[in-house]
Amino acid sequence: MYFNSIALTTALLAGSSMAEILWDGRFTDTSAAEINKWSWENQVGAYQYYIHGSGATTDYVNISPDYVNPADASSSDGVRITVDGTSSWNGQTMMRTELIPSTKAAINKGKKFYHFSLKRAAENAPDAKAEHQVAFFESHFTELKYGIDGSDGKLQWMTDGKAQFDMDFDADVWHNVAYGIDFDANTVEFYHSTGADELVSKAGPLSASVSSDGADWHVGVLKFSQTKEDWFFSSVYIEDGELTTAISGPSDDLTPKVSSSAAPVSSSTIATVSSSQAAVVTTSSSVAAAEPTSVVAPLSSPSSAVPTTLQTMTLPTSPNSSVSAIVATTSASAAAPSSTDDAGCAVEYVYA
């Protein structure tokens, strides 16, 4: 008796997140020290910090557990970004305090999801009569704006200067946001929720003049007034693969480490075996040529048609490459297989 190995592989992967964090800007005590030490000569940490006023770092950027989105169990801290009358950068008339991702990852290629949570407080509240550009790209193909004409005190999502979605901007309400940016298709989608609710698509995908050099996403605020304001950010990261809607981000123990440049797996390479073995082995041609060492775990029972536990591990293939093995087994403990031929397992190999 035979079963459909393609269906089993599909079921396995559908039950897991294929998300990968390419750049992690979630704040910690360590990142606070790094931001304070950052300079062009000493580019440490996750962020570039050069767009700010002439005062001390703590005049503009403060990291603390008091500023984290409480719905995000994966982040220990959030950041309070202050913009005031001293926040002139290079003599500009607008006031600015901004952090920029510092990474060599391909955050400006393919389809990416730019995540962050944002709120304001009643104290040092934003001036609703002055324009604010928030979490924007240099070309402004996607951004949030506040205080622009006709916004009625709402926070607005914009593409190429056009308002596409608006939100009430009440004090102490966390707004969770993801920009779904397809750098190849030149489209942008907007995902949003408040509090602990999961992200939901609110607009798009919409055509936009998508452009980025990978070092021009501004996590912070540019504004056209000199009042003192505090803006709070949390849960900042950039994701490849599928969108994670949970506010805590991808689950580490269920996230296969798959490179966005990994070769797609062809259905023609899937091997069908008997249900008594309950095994699926999927390989791309490049992986097959590398002949990775097989590491498998048997199912606890031949009648277990669909595995219930997903594990990931890395298998060396050469000094310069590795393979990620996604191993699905039943939740029950199982003895080690006597050989790789008669082990009941489900394994997919893809380049990491």
C-alpha cells in the first residue's frame, strides 16, 4: 500500500512557518550600549545612529523594558525616540531622530516584510498640526504620516504620497505594522493590528515606486515642528519568506533556516515509499549531488500517517556548505533506526 508523499510533504510544511528573520532590530540592553557607542568609525550593533540632534544619545534614544510592547514575548525592551527643538541634523529645518538598519542582508531584494510596533503617550504627545514622517524609506514609497492636512488627527499609511489606510492614534495603544514589500513586482501591502491582535492585511498589494539601497529605512520620526515629542517603537525586524502574523515574531523552534536564495524543490525529486515506512525524502538536485549524511528519526507507529513534531538540524556537506534537514516525527519518543533504508521518517533537505 502506498501513500501520496507530495501530500504529506505539503501538510508538513503548511503546518510550519517558513519565515526567516533577515535582520533583527528588537531592542535589548546590549543594543542600548551599542547605539551609544556607534559612529562611522565604530559601526557596532544592529542600527546606524547618525540622524539626530547635537545632544547626548539619551536626549533622543532611550531603551528600556518600560517601552516594549507587552504582547511581544520575544523582546526584552523597546525604545523611546524623542524629537525636539534640538533635533536638527546637519542644519536642516525639520527635526529628526532616526535609526537605520545596519546589515549586509538582502533586505531590499525579493519579497520582504518590515515589522514594527508603534505607540505614543499622553505626555509629550505628537503635534497634530505638524507633518510627521514615520518609519519611512528615503524615496517615500511607503511610510506612515501624522499631522498632514485632512488627516483629522489620524495616523495614515501612505504609498508614493497617497493615503491608503488610516488609524486612530490614541495614547498608549500599540499599533502593530508590517510593510509587505515586493521589490521585484514593485508592490506594497499594509498589515496592521492593535494590542496583542495578530496582523491582518488592510490594504494592497498596491503598485508603488519601490526603491531602496538596503540602508535607507528610517526607524524613527522626521517632523516639521520643534515641540518635544516621544514616539515608542518595539518588535522591529525584517522577515523573508511567509509573513508572521503573531506579534512575538517567528517561533525559533519551528522556523526552518531556509535561505531566500535556496533552489526550489521540484516535485519530480520526491520519492514515494510504503506507508509502513512512512517516509518522505525531498532533495533538490544540488543537494543530492552533495550527498549529505542522512540523519533520520522513525515514526513511533507504522499507522502514524502524518508526523506531528517538526525538528530542524544542519548537516555538513563540505567545508563551505551545509544542508538544513527538516525532520518530522511523532511526538512520542522513538528508538534510533537500524539503518537509513528502513527508518520511518519524513525529511526535506534544502540548502541553508
